[in-house]
Amino acid sequence: MHQPHRLWATSDIHIDNQENYQLLLDLSDQAYRNDMLIIAGDVTDNLQKLLDLLTAMQEKFLTVAFVPGNHELWLTDKTHQHSIEKFEAILAACDELEIVTRPVRFGQTDQSIWVVPLFSWYEQAPDKPASLFAPKHGVIDKTDELWRDFFLTKWPDSLELSIAEYFLELNSENLALSYDDPVVSFSHFLPRQELIYSNTTERRQNPLNRDDPYPEFNFSRVAGNWDLDKQIRDIGSRLHIYGHQHRNRTREIEGVTYISHCMGYPIERKSRHIARDAEHPRLIWQPDTGFTC
Ligand SMILES: [Fe+2]
Ligand SMILES: [Fe+2]
């Protein structure tokens, strides 16, 4: 039977939670054989477990595309000296497994799209124009004490750029390509400040989609990077997938549709901060009918 080439997306699958891992392993071995799966970061900090998961998904999907999130760059053992060394080891292992980390055309000859992975990190300095920082008034900011990246990542002293600038710079080859079909891009981090906050429609659909369950933690400090949005627009992206916040949204902003479809932690689905449909990757594009949103 002819099966179409479909594009699916997920992120923040956090497979150290066995329930999440099992949900992915339980995906059909037959239904996605012509399809592509985007995994937009935050699988696990354990490199071997990451590669096992990517291999398992590759056995189900025709193509798997991946960018590391912040959890992948945590140094939880002594294998790597710093987080960039671990990042490079992840990319090398992905190349060996033929996991896509660079732009690729997907579909059939008469109906295809470009899928463009974009590496990123959040701009941490609140006074830099690329930062998504928004101050919270009337609370003590304990983000520095609460955010585990600050304890579990390590960066080389020789890094001349900010961490955020370093990762965006890696995308320069992708920006130089010319894309002759519609572009779907994806990153782990958020490309725009307004995506941090729920809007009226989202609050109506899910009253639990609160903006601020932890007042002393200011997520905007570690959310993303405005310069990532410039790259998304430079390559003419029609649709951008992102993750990281564990707040799922679909928003059209100035001609680009932004989608977050994080699987998140089991507790977040049980408490309905994340809808149950995030247990399964989201259909993004298919031939004939095109984009699903
Ligand atoms: Fe995550
Ligand atoms: Fe993340």
C-alpha cells in the first residue's frame, strides 16, 4: 500500500522518565515507514541513552532529525571536559547514525519541503538585545539558584562569543543555502519573547496553562534568543517548531507559524499543564493537504 511522506514533531521527551520512553517505544513499527520525525531537544543528558532512543526512532521512521537541548549538554559524568565537547560528540554520533542535524529536503519530487535544524542557546545577559528577559516585579528572583544548567553545564574559557552567539554562528551555513521549497525550521529554544506567555485563547482552552506557577523563577532569563528569530526569517521559514518551556502553543506571528509540542514530564500531563495529545508526536505536514496548521 502506498504511504505518504509525512512530517511529525515532538520535543522534550525526557526519556529518563520510563513512561515517556515506553510511549515512544510503543509507536507503531509500520505506520511511519515513509515519515520524518523532528525531535527538538531535551531527550536525556545520558549520551548512550540518547543514541539508543534515536536509533529506536530511526527503526520506525524513514528519517529522524534532531537538535540538542540544554539537558543534552549537562555534564553528569566525567566523559567530556565541557559542554561544547559533548555537543560535538553528539553531532558526530548523529552523523554516524545518519540522524539529520543539517538541512534536508523531504517528501516526493513534486511535493516536498525543506527541514532546517537550527542550533541555539538562550542569551543569558539580560541587557543584550537578543535576550528574551522580562523583569518580574515584587518578587525575589532566585533563578540563579534554581536553574540546573548553571550547575551542570561548563563552557570553555576560550569562548569569545556568548554561548547563545556561539550556537547561532553554527547555523551560518544553513543561512547561506537557497531553499526552493517551503521551509520548516526547528530549534530547542524559544525565538520570541511573546511565546513565553499564554494568550487569552490558550487560557480559555486550558485554564491550567498558567504563566507563572513559580514566581521566584524567571523563565525569561533562560528561554531563548531574539536573534534566532532573525535566522528563522532569513531562511524564509513558513513554520518553526520549538520546545524547552513545556507549554504547548500554536501561534502565527508576522507570517510564521510557531509550534511547541513538548511531551514534557508525566506529572505535567497528569496535572493537565500539558495536554494528553502531547504523548504522541504532532502531524505537521503531509503531501496533498500540505501543512496541518
Ligand atoms: Fe525540557
Ligand atoms: Fe530545555
